[in-house]
Amino acid sequence: MLAVAKGANMLLMFLLELGVLISVGYWGFTLSSNWGVRLLAGIGGPVLFAVLWGLFAAGGGTNATYPLTGIARGLFEVAWFGGGALALYLAGAATPAAFLAAAFVVNAALRLLWQQS
């Protein structure tokens, strides 16, 4: 039963990662009335976030170009997932932003407890 819960927690981590990218894209497309700005922010924002994740955190750090560990990894995750929640909040979606942040906190606590990457 614990193995199933651990697997579900890692699935949640993946879904949260996707949620951050979607959140940043959503924020970008609500940013301005100018379509050029919307396209730049709506596409460029998620690309920037994806590049940062790939450089520092992909695959729990095992697939990252410059893997972070320990406190640095924790701070990166807080900034990255917090950035996704902030993007939702700034786009006017306060309830989904709070849900994203709360889901990340629960997921991170369980990953620490179960020693998952």
C-alpha cells in the first residue's frame, strides 16, 4: 500500500510540474491587450521555466545539466513552484493558485518523509 502512495506522490509531482508550465503560459496570455506581448510571455514564460527545470532539477536532479541537491534544491523548488502559483494569482486565479501552492507543500512534505527525489 505504501508503494502505491509513493507512486501516486511522484505522479502528483509530475502533474504539479506540468501545472506550473500551464500556469505561467496562462499568465502570459492574460498579461496585456497587445497580442505580441501575449505571445512572447505566453510562450516564452513556460519555455524559460522548462529550461530552468531542465538545467537544475529534471528527473529529481539525475537528468539535470547542473543538478541541485539539499537546501539549494529545496529553495529552487520553492521558487519554481511558487512562481507558478504567483503567475496564477497575477492572472486573477487566486483559488487555483492557492491549490497549486498547497498541493506542492503536501507533495514536498511527503517526498521528504519518504525520501523521494
